[in-house]
Amino acid sequence: MLPEELPPLPALTRAEGELVDRYLDVVDQLGRINPARDGDTYRGLRAAQALVRKAEELRDALDLMHRRGERELHGGTLARALRVLDGERRAARVALPPQASN
């Protein structure tokens, strides 16, 4: 059985693609740091250290867009790209997990 085919990414400028990729990198690191999730402090420390670099790369992607005259973010298009790249699952790791019922 073949895996389900993902929808195609919407048309993005190279800078928009970089923005989406760098944003998801930051989200991934924040998910690893989330203190509400089980894990060890060393993993969180390593993720926090990586977060600094990833945040700088995200800033650089936005700066490049701004310098190129791309002044507007097209939220609907970028949201579709994030969904294709599994952004909803990845961002959910940043949120508090559901409260366990007693």
C-alpha cells in the first residue's frame, strides 16, 4: 500500500520558503525545551542553545525579505505551507499537554 500523497506546497518565493523553514526550526527547538513535557535537562539545554542560532536564522530570513521589498506576509499561503510541512503537529509540542483527568 502506498503512503498518502501530501498536497503540493503553495508557490512561495525563495525568501518565503526560507522563512517557513526557519520558523519551523524555531518551533521544533521550543518543543524540545517545553518544561511541561517529560525529558531531561540536558536535552532542554541543548535545544535552548540551538534555539539562539535558529532564532538568528529566522531573523535573517525576515530581514532578507524586508530588504528585497517583500513587505507583506501572505498568511493564508504561508499557513498552507506550514500545514504541508507538518507544522500543526510540530507547533503542538510547544503547547501545554492536555491535563490528565483524576
